[in-house]
Amino acid sequence: MALGAMTDPDKPYTRRSFSQRFLGGRDWLADRFKAAGLSVRIDAAGNLIGRREGARPDAGTIMVGSHSDTVPGGGRFDGIAGVVAALEIARSLRDGDIQLQHALEVVDFLAEEPSEFGLSCIGSRGMTGALDTAALALCDPTGERLDHAIDRIGGSVEKLDQAKRDDLRCFFELHIEQGRVLEAGNIDIGLVTAIVGILRVEIEFRGSADHAGTTPMTMRHDALAAAADLIVSLGAAARELAASGQGYFVATTGVLTVEPNAANVVPARARMIIEARSEIPALLDGFRATIEATSAAMAQRHDVERTRCAVLSSTRPAACSPMLRGLLGAGAKAHGLSSIDLASGAGHDAAFISRIAPAAMVFIPCRDGKSHAPEEWAEPQALAAGTAVMYDAILRFDRMHKNGAA
């Protein structure tokens, strides 16, 4: 709630990465990290990290955390719950005078949400070596470059290689579900199987602008009609895939622009962006082929030209560690909590960290599945339950892997 109060006053709850509000929130977190007995630093990629040393310097590091930035007009729990849960785990270790074999790090990743630079998961990209020169040269609307912004908030792009980690033995992240499955099923804990891959494809149809009152239906070249048919067809294909039992799958046409966009003119141009998300690579690949084939067929049906069919971005699914998921499941059972396996339909820093270490996520219920909205809410007891499950899993992992071999 204290972090939620650090918001742009006219747009609660907003604390955008790289902003002064964001830096104020980080100062607050850094103070809390220190109070929990953690040594605090900002790494070269701009991640805020609190560290508690382990009994064995050669055992490696257990990392836990999330992010503290928000989307515009977002909520008080997305990302923030994961950072606060990680902080509470560090506090519990301190209060119980428990020293792990592994070092423990609490992390607030930089800019998990899409930033003003058009890039998300900036900190976790940097930690995994996935921030290239093209990304660092991106500019925000004011003209500031991303590399300069990272330096401004305490990172060091010149030393970016130092942010890359080879000592992580596992990573845990708690997050609100951002959906209704747990709440609807009255289930306490979601054990994330995978973080979806995301495919975005841009389609453009071009026809002919003609008078809507004098052009016969049989003589029209209506770009919007082709786009509308494509939307309906892809929606049906997506529902069929979602019901097939092969895995999680959703698809959305979230962008549609029409020209000249007048009531009495046959549309000459229609542009659309289609997004698909799935934990199964083959489903994404198959849907991409469906988009290409169906858009070509719709262009032919409506006697228009498909002038663009381009993949804007494509990220592959990231599987969560079955071993870590098993530890989380054992923790849930030990605390008398119900749990279910489910995929994450949203992207998370854990997807990038899974490239360098076993990673797992705990989902907790959120009211009405709301997220990225001021109404976003998770009950205190749900936060406590998810944190307890992660704490239990960390202790189990530490006992199982005393020599640092994961």
C-alpha cells in the first residue's frame, strides 16, 4: 500500500519505469531491503538487488523477486506483490536466524512492463545477455536513449557484461494470476507450467475507395470486408485450438485502422495487428501459417490486395522448471493449500531468467481477475499463502542442493 501511494496523482496507480516516481519507489524499497539485513546495489542493467550471503560461498545464489514499475493507470499488485513477497522471505530468514547454504537475492527488475522505449523486461534481458545494441539505441518520446536512461537510474551500460549471471541456481517469482481461474475454482495457489510465447502479425489490405451509395455490391473492392472476414475466421480457429486440449491458446485482433474511415466511402485500406499467445510452440507456428493462408484467401474473396503480412515480433514460450514446481507443490500441500497447474498467459521476467537458471512462478488469486487497472486487488491472506509456499520451496531447495548443483 505504501508503494501504491507513490503514484502519479491524476492516474492511480502509475509508477512508470525511469520516472521520478519510480526512483522514489526504489529508494523506499532500498531502505526496506537494508532494514531486512540485505546488502543493496544496482547492477549494470539497472536491477535493484538486495543480497543475503549464504554459508557456502561456492553454493551459488537463489534469486526471488519481480518488478516495481507499473503500466499507466495500473494497479498496486502486478510485480509489486512479488517484490514484497521476496522481501518478506528475507525478513523471515533474518527473524528466524536462518542461514541458507546458498546466497539469497531479492530483485526488483528494471522495466518489466512495456517502457516508453517500446521494450519490456529490460532488466531481466540485461541479466541474461539479451540487451543488444539496437535495443540500447531505442529512444523514448523525449529523445532520451535507453542506454543513457539505464545509466541515469544507476546502471552502467559500459559494464553491461557484468550484469550477466552464471551463479544463479534457481529463481522464484510470485505474481497475481491476472485471470479468473483460481478465484472461480476457489483454489489457493497456481503452479505455473510455462510462460506463453507471443506472436504478433500485421496484415494490411488495400482495395478501392468508392462512393458507398452508387457502387454496386458486386463491383466493390472493400478492404474492411476482407479484414472483418479474417477477424471472424481467425477467432473461430483460435477457439478451436483453445478447445483442442493441446495446451493454452488465445488470439486477439487488438488493432484495426480503416481509411478513409467515412460513413459514405467504401474502405480503401484496412490494417490490423493479430496477437496469439500459447505455451506450445507448435500451436503458435500453426496459427501463424493459418494467418498467412486465411488472409490470402480473404484478399482473393473480396477482390482486394493483401499488401502486407509481416511478423512484428515472436517470442518463444518459456517452460518453468518441473523440479521447482514440485517443490512449490509440496510447500502448498504442507500448508494445507489447494493448488493447480496452469500456464501464464502474460509475459514475466521469469521467462528471461529461465534461459540461465531453473525458474518457477507462484500465482495467487486476484479479485475478478482484474489487472493493469486501478481495481486490481489481492487479499492479504492470499499474498501470505503464496509467500509461505515460496519460502517453503526455497528451504527445500537449499537442503536438496547444498553443493550448489541444481
